[in-house]
Amino acid sequence: MIANLPFSILGNAEEWDVEVTARGGGIAGQMGAVRLGVSRALVENDPAVKSPLKKEGLMTRDARAVERKKFGRKKARKRFQFSKR
């Protein structure tokens, strides 16, 4: 459903046959990446469809990324267990 959203907005799902391989991340992240890739491919094929896709928010990349691990800590924010005694 999420991956087909660009086609449902434009109403041209019958014209395209898409095969995608996504790796890494989770299911939701992969679906978002597929949706963005399909949207970009449609815009590259026909630049006139960019404005309806952009209005629906399909041309925006999710910029969130994993925070780097800091030294002296277990992960980015998690600390080692504190022992009082």
C-alpha cells in the first residue's frame, strides 16, 4: 500500500511494472525508501508529475540517521552501569 502510493496519486498503476530489492533497516524504512525511489523514477520519466507528488510529501527524504557511538559510553546515549559500592 505504501509503495503503491505514488501510483495511486497519479492514477497510472497499470502502466508500470516495478521490481524492487531493499536491504537494511526495518520494514517501515524499506517501504519509505521504495516509495521515494518510485516517486523519483516517475519524476525522471515525466517532470510534470513532480508537483502532485511533492504536495503529498512523497519527494522528501527522511533525513534521520543513526547517532554515532560516543567514547566512554555503551552506545550513543546509553551509559555503562553505575555501581555505588
